[in-house]
Amino acid sequence: SQQGEEDPQALSIQEGENATMNCSYKTSINNLQWYRQNSGRGLVHLILIRSNEREKHSGRLRVTLDTSKKSSSLLITASRAADTASYFCATDAKYEDTDKLIFGTGTRLQVFP
Amino acid sequence: KAGVTQTPRYLIKTRGQQVTLSCSPISGHRSVSWYQQTPGQGLQFLFEYFSETQRNKGNFPGRFSGRQFSNSRSEMNVSTLELGDSALYLCASSSGTPSFTEAFFGQGTRLTVV
């Protein structure tokens, strides 16, 4: 089964609002990454957070990581219609496979103008 | 620099046929990974190649195979196609180990098996 589970599955908000999506995973990790996918297209890397980091920022994105709870959250502040996409977390499996990314189920974000 | 290029973008095949998909990674990237994306199963890892060697393989039947050439370009092949193989196939290139570095994805090849 997949490593990551994302919550919520779908999220609808108005432009200007903040969007928060969560990811839970099952095994110990080295790193966790977040990706965005516009409808039916390739994935775009957003941010990578290492297991010894607790928070990371990139522009309007803020990612937190809680390894004790095996969870991460992605916050998009002041959302825009262009943020409409699916968002995926991806991890490795620290003691098993570091040569592959295991993706979560994704959160579908809709931002209304 | 040029991004990851996948060809073709769209394919329609009939059951029982075979198909070959191609991926040209970003120049200088030696790691190429392949993923299958379907509405029901999400993004599933197929395999990863680094310097022409398959380092990891996902839980797919032997009908799914791949290879990487000395110029890092990669191909994946699916033989004896089944309806369930209909999916978006994504290729990603990385400069190093995929979990430690940013992966750059191509636009994908959408395969429809009829």
C-alpha cells in the first residue's frame, strides 16, 4: 500500500484564503517532499524537508514535519486561482528504499476567484 | 536548460499489443524513475535507473520492463497490454538519489488500451 495518506482528499477555498493539507506516512524517512500536479500533467517539485528539520518556508508555502507523529502539513497562504491543482507528499523508506519516492494519495485543491 | 521530455504524449493500443515509451532526462541527470498514475491506484513506482543500472523495482508484473542508455535516456516497455494498463506514465529525472534531491517530471505519456 502507499506510504502516504493525504487529508483532506479535496479542498475548496476562495482566493486569498489559506489552504492546509496534511500527509501521514508509515515508516521512518530520510526526507519528505511536496509536489503539485496540474490536471493530467507532470508533477512540479515544491519543497523538500529533511527528517531533522521541523519547518521550512518557500514563498507562500510553509511545510512542517513531525517525525514523532509521522506527519507533515503544507500550508499555502493567500491562495490564488493558479494554485488550483493536486498536491502530493512523497517520502522514501529510510531503512528499506531510498532510491524511490512513495507518493501519497493527494489533495485536490480548488481555489475560486 | 531543457526539461524532461517524454514521447509520445498520447498512445492508443489494443489489448495484447506491446508499447515502448521514451524519456529524455535533464542533461547531466543520471537517475531516471518511472511511475504509473491511475485514478484508482494513484502514483505507483515502477522502477529507477542510475547509470544504466536498475536500482529499484516496484510491484509490477514482468510485462513491465525498462532500460537506460549510456546517455541516460530511458525507455520502458509494456508487453501483452491489458485494459488495466491504461494510465498516465510519468518519468522523473534526478541528479542523485530520488529521495534526497528534487525530481523533475516530464508531462507524461497517456496510454489508453482498448
